[in-house]
Amino acid sequence: EQNIIKGNFEISLLLEQGDPENYDNKLVLKNGKFKATIDN
């Protein structure tokens, strides 16, 4: 009706290249929120 989409997300990203013993190459986003308007 208002063409709005919103929700929550959680994502983990891991770098595939580099030193395999280095686990600092990880990005974790928790309790993320998004809201967008969809144009017709």
C-alpha cells in the first residue's frame, strides 16, 4: 500500500584470501535494520 519494505538482518563475511591462520579477516553485522521505498 505504501510501497515500503523493512526488516532486520544478520550477516557474517569472511575474507577468502590471505593467511588461513588469521581469523581477524571477518566482518559480522548483527541486529541490522533496513527500510526502503519501492518505486513503481
